[in-house]
Amino acid sequence: MQTNRLLPLFKQALLTFTVSLILFGPISGLVLEGFSFRNELTRAVVLAAIVTAGRVAISLVQMTSLGQALTRRMADSGVGVTVMTGTEKSPVLILALLFVAGLSLPFFADKYFLGIAILALIYCLLGLGLNIVVGLAGLLDLGFVAFYAVGAYLLALGSQYLGLGFWGALIIAPLLAGLFGMVLAFPVLKMHGDYLAIVTLGFGEIIRLVLNNWLDFTGGPNGAPVPAPTVFGLEFTRTAKQGGVSIHDYLGIPYSADYKFWFIYLVLFLVVCLVIYAVERLRVMPLGRMWEALREDEIACRSLGVNHVFTKLTAFMLGASTGGLAGVFFAVHQGFVNPTSFTFFESALILAIVVLGGLGSTVGVIAAALVLTILPELLRDFAEYRVLIFGVLMVVMMIWKPRGLVRIKRPAFFPSTTTDAGPLPLTAKAEVA
Amino acid sequence: MDVYILLQQLFNGITLGTIYGLIAVGYTMVYGVIRMINFAHGDVYMVSAYIAAITLAVLTFFGIQSAPFALISVLVITCAVTAVYGWAIERVAYRPLRGSTKLAPLISAIGISLMLQSYVQISQGARDQGVPTLISGAFRFGDGVHFAQITYMQTVILFASLIAMGILTYVINYTRIGRECRATQQNIRMSAVLGVNTDRIISTVFVIGAATAAVGGVLVTFNYGSFNFFIGFVMGIKAFTAAVLGGIGSLPGAVLGGILLGLTEALFAGYVSTDYKDVFAFALLITLLFFRPYGLLGRPEIQKV
């Protein structure tokens, strides 16, 4: 009995070891140095051994009864929908506490941490935007960074050519990015999953290449400067420009370079809260429900009369608008934009946020955005492994829980008369094919 | 004189195009069988470029100097190792996800693509790498001032691609495994009922795709001499454009699409703008998918419930 189990395990281990040795051998074992190479074969053997050990460990765990139960549970949790019972307590108190904590953060944090917080909130915004497109509407958009770039360059170039300021850009950016979203959405409307992904990928690259090559207009690889923001015409500089008033003079407080970042943080925080509110409202609206229905089965939706053109278009445009907003904040925070900030890696990072957040869950996306931006800052030593870890996480996440870590609870509508008629069904499980 | 410039662009375009065709084969075969784009395919090509350079370095280390022998052994070894990559990708990112949501394999393949890029970057460094010129010299047409040339390496590319395509056509059309591939492509469930091991066929298709991409990778590496960990991205999109241009799922289509894309791109680069040649290729892809998503040789696919 024992040997019957151990022999296949041994075979599997041997196969894994051989394959991983072939995979790791040339690339990490022999490092190119000019036309010659450096021998690092021990590294390859160690890597192969680690992979084999991991594979064997997983198999061993799966053999035990506990492991089998665990596997069944994991396999089970992918399908089905949990519906709210209507008896959940409203989380208003927690939300209010979080809101106050978020607002008061600048008074505790130093400049370095505030910078990270701003970046984290920008990624929250990007994650929320892409979540509408990928998580809710199920349209895999790999060129999301294009809309981010549109927002950032709108402020940079708008101030250069049209005298556009921060507040103006904040209003125009969502509209312009939404327009770009519409331009992209029209050709992709009739495409399905993978064609759509590759077209959006191409679109993102086109935008980046144009920004990079159109030297006269965008400044090309050298980028473009972004002016500092103003509030009610007050400036954040030490000495105001001709005819202007700087904010510390106006308020009669000593100058600090941090005021600008306080201001950006506070506006950004309010915008993020607003977007979260909007997304949460949209989800329970017919439009949001149509997005999710379309994600599950397009043919069924269309035969039920859902206007798929309108539905996809709105998802694309709203997602793009949010991306454009994030771009404005990115530009004003950096004070400078250039095309290297808008590569495919950025799109992949935003996608990783949405995927790890659990494709559709607002809380999950925010948590993932915070973790994925703050963690790399804390673990500076592992900076070069960042992308590798994102890749691994994306694969593991898809194998383990393709519908996200947080199980989404769907809001349901309850006729007011039935609430005291008896207990409602606690969870309704709907099979989703 | 202008004729020579045109001729030169045509030569360059056809060489580039055959490479696109070779890499497009991987997209088209995988798509044919599982109806999914292998997003990590461009990075498989990138990995093959590194393996080619490493193999050549090892061969030089053991004192092998003969260019044809080195080229052939590099080609064979690279194909074999890259094929294992293809197999592993299918095992890790596609097989566990069969029957999962539609989005899941796409995202896991993007994960693999990021993993491969970052793995190569960490192991081999981010700087550009190079290989020594194995074959130099060219056939020249025209007089001393105005001329067009085909380098010997370009001839090698054309011949090697032809041979690779020949082998592939033979395998697909005349062997048992090829028949099973075609059957699986037509109807995966029916093939399984009739006793085709469809899991093995899907693996095979990934292996074949990776191996042909490796042929392309080796040839490009020796032609241009330099590469880095990021080359797979643009090449991936372009090869995909080639596959769509010819009609995804069709093998001759992939080659035809590759050559067409190579030619138009070379002409665009020669006569309009070099800076925007990638923009041109991507824009071509978008336009194409809009007007004729089933390509030149493909058939429109009707979605049934």
C-alpha cells in the first residue's frame, strides 16, 4: 500500500526535478557575460530542488484526509453567489471612523510616508477604475495605462499650451479620458475576451509610442513639466509669482514645502471616497447589474434584451474616466510626466491589483492597492523581485481562487412586508455556469 | 536608384515577415485547439533568444568554431529547451484552469509572461546582450553606389524558416499526432470521445508553438546580434497581428500574414517613418480586428449556445 503511493510520488518528483533543471539550467545557471558566460549552476540546481520540494509537499498534503478536504473546499468555493440577507448591520460607524482617520493622516505622517500614501491612493483610484472594466464588466483591458497617461498629459500639456490649471484638469480629465475610452470601445465592442485584451494592449502601446515620438508636442522622452496646484488662486510656493499670493502668507502661518502634499492628499482622498461611493451605488443600479450579468454570459444577456453596446461602452468610459482622474493626481504629485511612467508594466500592476483584490470587490481592490504599493516600499531589498512576485501571485490566484479572496455578497431587494413574516433564506446559492 | 531602395525594403520585409510567421504559428496553433491566446508566447520567444546566446557561448567555450555546425546545434538545442518551456507553461498556467472562468487563463498567462520577463531580468541582468556575428557577407545587386543586398544570414533565415515550415506541414498533415491535432482543433469534445488524448494534444500544441518560436528566436538573434529581456512584448503583439491577419487557427495563414506584415512594415519604415512603425503595426491590428476579425484565410466563427 505504501509503496503503491510512494512510487508515483517519486516519479513525479523526478519529472519535476528534470523539467525544472532544464528550465532553470540555461537561464539562471549560465549567466551571459559578453560573448562568454559565468557558471552559476549551483543556483539552478537549488532552484530546481526548491520547486521539486514544493511540488512533493503539495502532493503529500493532498494525500492526507485533511488536505483532501481542503482541496474539495477550494474547488467548491469558486462557484456560487452569496446574497445578502438584509439583516447585516450597516458599517456606517466603521466607514466614518476610516474617513476621519484618512482625513487626519497628514497631521501625523511625515513627508515620506505621505508620498507613499498619495501613491497608494492613486493606485486605489486606478484599481477602482479598472475594476469596473475587468472586475464588473469582465472585459480584460490591458491598455488601461493609456487613460492614466491621458489624464497626466492633459494637465502637463494643457498648462503648457492652454494655461489649464489643476482644478480645470480635474474636471476635464475624466471627460477626455472617457472620450478616449469611447474611441477604444467602439472597435472592441464586438470582440470577445482575448481579442479584446490584445487590442487594448495595442492601444496602450500606441498612446505611449505617440507620447514618446511626438517630440514637438509632448516633449518626447524628456517629458513635460507640470505646474504646482493652486487653491482659490493661492499658491504653494515660498514666494508667490507676480500678482499672486502664496497660501502661507494669506493664512499667516510659516512656510512649509509639505503644504502642497497635504493639499494633494486631501483632495485625492476625497475624490477616492467619492469614486468608491459612486461605484458602490452603480453596482446596485440596473447598469451595474447588467455589467455583471454580461460578464457571466453575454449571449444569455443579449437574448434577454440587454443592450450590450451601451453596457460595454459605459463600463469602458467610466473606467477610463477614473483612470484619467488618477493621471491628473499622478502628474501634480510628480511635478513632471514622461512616457516611461506609462508602460505595459504599469497596466500589469493595475491588473494585478484588481485580480488580487478579487475581480469585482471594491474592498478587495482598495486593500490590494494599499498592500501592493506600501509593501514594496517597506521591502526595498526585494524591489527587483516585485514583478516576479506579482506574476506568481496572478497565476496562483487564478488557480486557487479565480473569483477573488473576498466572497462578494450581492445586495438583494426585500419587500418590506416580508421582514417580520419569518426568517429569510440565509444564503441562496445560484449556480453560475 | 529608387528601385534598389524598394528592393532592399522588400528583402528586409520578407525576412522579417518569415520570422513573424514562425512566431505566429505558436499563436495560431494554440488558438486553434483551445480558443485562447497564449499571452506568454512572446516571452517564450525572448527566452529562446537567451538560450541561443548561452548555447553558443557554451559551444565556443568547448572550442567549436565551425559556423554551420554551431548554428545547427544552437538551433536544435534551443528548440528542445524552449519546447520544455512551452510544455511547462501549459502545465502551470492552462491545465489547472480548464473549466474555470473565461478570464482566468488569460490572467494567469499574463502572470507567466511577467514571471518570465522578470526571471530573465533577475538572472541575466537588464542590460542588452549580444552574440558574435556567425555568418557575414552578402549578395549584392546593383553598382557600387546604388545597390540592394541580401546578407547571407538573411538567406539562412529564409531557408531555415522554409525547412521548419516544411517539417511542421509534414507533421500536421501526415502523422498520427498531426491528425489528432487537426481533429482536436475541429471539435475537442468529439475527439475526446473518439479516443484522442486531448490533454496530450494541447500539450503538444504548446510544445510545437514554443519550438517554432525558438527557431524564430535563434534566427533573429543571429541576424540582429542584440536582445534584452523585453523583446518578447513587441514581437508578441506583432506575431499575433500576423496570426490574425492570416486568419487565426490557420497555419498557411500565419505564414502569409507574417510575410504581409513584414512587407508592409518595412515599406512603412522605409517610406513614411521609422519612429511610428510599431504604431503602424498596432493600428493595423486594431483596424483588422474591426473589419475582418477572421483574417484573410480564416472563416468567421459562429457562436452557438
